[in-house]
Amino acid sequence: MAGTFDISLDSLAGLSVAPENVSSEGLSASRQLQRESRTATGTLDGATFFLETFGCQMNDHDSEKVAGVLLSRGYKQVESPDAASLVLYNTCSIREKAAQKVFSRLGEYRTKQAAGQVIGVLGCVAQQEGEGIFERAPWVSLVCGSASYRKLPELLAQIEAGNQRVTGLDTDTDETFETPVTRRDNPWRAYLTIIEGCDKACAYCVVPFTRGPERSRASDSVLNEVRELSELGYSEVQLLGQTVNSYADPSSRRMRFSELLLAVADVPGIRRVRFTTSHPRDFGADIVAAIELEPKLCNHVHLPVQSGSTKVLREMVRTYTRAEYLEKIAMLREAKRPIAITTDIIVGFPGETEADFAETLSLLEEVRYDGLFSFKYSPRPNTPSLSMPDAISEEEKSRRLAILQEKQREIQGERNATLLGTRFDVLVSGKSRRENQWSGHSACHRVVNFTSQEANLLGTYVQVLVTSAGPNTLMGEQVT
Ligand code: SAM
Ligand code: SF4
């Protein structure tokens, strides 16, 4: 893996600190953090951080945990990079565009280091590019990959001590990133990572390289955090993992994923439990049975298919055929409660013919998903598909993507139209500038905009009657 290296535990607990052979421009970095005074408890007083996140929900949640670590060290969070002594980017590298974005952002901050600011890159791009980031952007002082966040306190201590080049890039850890303090962005819905990394080997994907092998959190630790969240007033929890349903309880309880779902739902005060992302291979009837049994388990499953062609699925190493995937869909459709199904699709994988693409379109027709995230194939470093023949041109990928999205728009419009006159339980999370207009999510994860005369609904659950529907949102009014 590019830029990754192992360091023994007794050498700074896995941290690497490069020699102080930095430019005069480099020497000013971290001075500001050095200048901040230490309090009696050893935490920093007066230091500030700005943290920008690009990427998936797991990245968002990692950032919440990173913010928790910084706050516990005495840093204060600020809204603008200009006001921060420490500027951090937590970035996704799943597609090339996301990776490019961070370098263009770093370019904007080239001059900031001279003004005493410390710049750091976290996440998958950091893991992937490693120390190469120092070459491309010498004004960066901290590079920390997504598998090394648990070492952040030590990394920060190095930065605060004035080191100019600090890295945490090892992936061969069996630990998960748990921190006593997590600063959550949403006051009602809490993310909770239950499994990190990925042991699947999809031919196009960087995640196994950037996030390391699968590590599950002990069920007791998960349940303790859910109890704490409930006491803090959270009523919805979303269990996260790249392949969340591959969860394997490392404790002696050996709870299955479906048992963990039920145990989380059983915590007093918890009203909704979500989980994402499920891998089709590990998606069993016990998960559907749990959703049927327990109304607090949200009736929504995100089950990425990636392609409707068995030939392409084989090339992608997805470990299931179109027919096997459709068996999982049939299982979900036969459930006693209606379960919303969403998916991810990649178009333009190397060698994808017009006939393969037509199979993806026909799968869309067959399943009739409630939502779709669609992507043009993006060649990524280190992945097996990088060297596959028969690349598809960007123009052709764009054409297929547009056709796919238009088909899904039609399907969603038709599906949502059938929901007119339905009542949904909505967790209210937003208020529009327009008077009496609110928005939130149903248990089946649909966005619902609605009118109500109530004064303050944020964080509450209300009943909404659907009065009109578009492909992406439902509109309605609060009913008692
Ligand atoms: N673990 C999940 C799974 O197995 O479906 C997906 C996690 S990934 C962060 C989210 C989505 O990004 C994938 O489902 C896939 O559709 C898309 N993706 C991953 N690598 C990609 C690539 N190289 N090019 C385009 N899309 C990609
Ligand atoms: Fe990537 Fe495949 Fe793992 Fe999902 S299951 S994170 S797509 S390697």
C-alpha cells in the first residue's frame, strides 16, 4: 500500500516523526499550538480547530470522534479555517474526484502555514497518499489514516511539541476507534460504528486498503454506548459499518448481527434503529425476521448491488450473482412489514458492454428501488480493476449514468405517488424559512416536508399525512 509503513509499538506508539529538516516556511507551523498555554490538567488552553469532512457517513462519524478527542484536549471548534490554529481535512478517496478535492483545498491553504496555522489531512486520502502528501503539499504537518485515529492524542502531542511532520498510517490493527468523548453533530440521531474496515475484496474498491481489515466492536461496548446515548436524549441510532451485517461479536456473548439489532432496540428510550451498509452476501433471513418482529427497527435496507449483470458482478468480485441478489430482494419483499430498499450502482466498469448495462436497467425495473446512489466507475490506486482491459470512455460513462438516473427518477416518482394518503411517523429534523414548514425522515428513510401550526417540533416525532409526492420528497401535513 502506497506510503504505509509499520512502526514498532515502543517507537512512539506507532507514530512517525520525521527529522526537523524543514524549510523556514515549515518552521513556523505548529508554533501557534506550542504557544498555547497548558492548563493544570495538561490540556491545551486557547487552541482552536476547524474540521472539514468529505465523504460517507462513516467519515462524518469519524470526524465527530476526532472533534471529541480535540475538545477533550482543550481545543475549541471554530466555524472558519481562518480562525483556527489547527485546520483538519477528513477525506474520502472512494472516487478520484473526492481525492482531487482535498488537494485543491490544501492549495487554498498554502499560505496559512506561514501565518502559524497547522494543517492536517485525515481519512482515506491520508491513508492512501501517505507521506506523499508532504511532497505535494509541504505545508501539511499531520497525515493520519482512517485506521490510526485511535492514536490521535499521541499524534497531537507530537504536533503540540513542535514536530513538523507527523504521520499515523498503520492499518494492521485489531482495535476499533473508540473514544470516551464524541461530539455529535445531530442532537437526535446518533451514528455508532460497530464494525470497521472491510475483508471483502471488490475489484474496484480502495476501502480494504484505506480502512484496513474488519474489526467488530464488542456487543457490550456497543450496548453501553447506546444506553449512554439514550440518557443524553438521542432516540434514533444508526449502526455503521462498510459491511455492517458482517458484524462478528468478538466477545464471549458472540451476538449475531440480528440479535444485536434487537438488543439495541430494547434499550429504553430508543425509538428507531437504522443500519448501513449491508453486503448482499451476508444478508440473511434472520435480519428480515428481526425487522418483522421489532417495529423500532427501521423498515429500510440499503443493499448495494453495483451491477445487474452476473458477468460484471463476477469481474467486480462481488461474490453473488444477479439471481442470488434477487433472492435476497424477494426475501425483503415477502416481509410482513413493507421494507424500503435502496442501492448503489456503478456504471462503466471495465468491460461493461451495452448488454451488461441493459441488464442493470432491467434489474432496476425488476426491483423498483426506493432510492439509488449511482456512480461512474473511477479507477483507484492499488485496486485490481485498475489494470483491467476495455476501459469505458468518460463520455460513455456519463451517458449510461444519465440513462440510469432518469429511469430511477421515473420509478421513484411512480412509487412515491402510491404513498398519497399514507400516514408516516416523522422524526422532525429541520425547519424551513417559510412559515409553518418542517421536514424530517420517515422510518423507511424518506424525506418528508410538511406543514404544522406547532411552534417547536425539532427532535419530536409527529404523524404526517402525505398530500403530494415527487420523486425525491413527500409533502404532507401534520395530523394528530
Ligand atoms: N461497503 C459497501 C458495499 O459493499 O456496497 C459500499 C461502500 S462504498 C464507501 C460506497 C459506494 O461507492 C459503493 O457501493 C460503490 O457503489 C461506490 N464505489 C466504490 N468504489 C468505487 C469506484 N472505484 N468507482 C465508483 N464508485 C465506487
Ligand atoms: Fe468496498 Fe466491497 Fe468492502 Fe464495500 S464490500 S467497502 S465495496 S471492498
